[in-house]
Amino acid sequence: MAEKSTKAANFLALHLANPFLVLDLPPDSPPAAVERKGGLLLSLLAVGAGEASHYQTPFGPRKRTPETVRDAMAELRDPQRRLIHEWWVLDEE
């Protein structure tokens, strides 16, 4: 039973950290838009802009950090991993 709850927790954590949610972008965003938005968010976080410090998920706001932004950008740069994230976001709509 503990294995099922651990799996569920892992899936939830992956969903909440979906790169499209972190970057607040739709799944059909071109790579250039991902880079622009990621760069903008990193700049805003660097100067302490409050509006950049959180992102919305279906389960409420989550903390956004430079690390989560960099991780999201890296995930979306890889075409195979990006497909998984696109599917996940589209599946919830």
C-alpha cells in the first residue's frame, strides 16, 4: 500500500513541477518563447520581483525559484521530454 501512495506522491510532484506550469506557457509555445520567458523570469527573480516568485497549478500556487526555471527550460529543450510534458498538460484540459 505504501508503494502506491509513494507513486501517487511522485506523480503529483512531477505534475506540479511541469515546465509549462513553471514558465506559465501553453504547450504549443515555440522554443524561442520558452527561452524568452525563462530569461525574463530569471531576471525578475534576480531583482526580487514578487510577481515572479510563484506560479499557478491546478492545486494552487507553488514557489518559483531560479532552479525551477532553469530545470523547466532544460526539460523543454529536450524534444522527447518536452513531448511528455506537453501530453501531461494537454491531458488535464
